[in-house]
Amino acid sequence: MNSKQTVHIGLLGYGTIGSSVHNLILRRHDDILEGTGVDLTVTKILEIDSRKIPADAPEGLFVTDFA
């Protein structure tokens, strides 16, 4: 596919489902891009329980409130 479309994703929560979706997108990013032409990018993750935020999380990826 010649044209690439970027889709910015925000996840609500980083429990079992949110963390699994995020990890899947990271692990399979190149396969998804090659197969669909869609560049999936997780740009924000809302997690109100700050204990679930990984210590090595990129700066600015996680937020803890809706504002």
C-alpha cells in the first residue's frame, strides 16, 4: 500500500484489557502497518490508579484525570 494513514488512539484504563491492547499495538505495529496501511499510534492512556502506570512509561503518555 502506498498511502499511509495515521490513527491516534486513546485508551481508557490500563488494566488487563488496556495494557494488552497497548502491548499488542506495540508488538504488531509493523505487521498492522504493512497489512493495512494504517499506522496505529497510542497517544494517551487514561489511568486513574497511578499504581498501574509502569515506571518506564514514556513521558506524557499517561494521564490520571479527564481534564
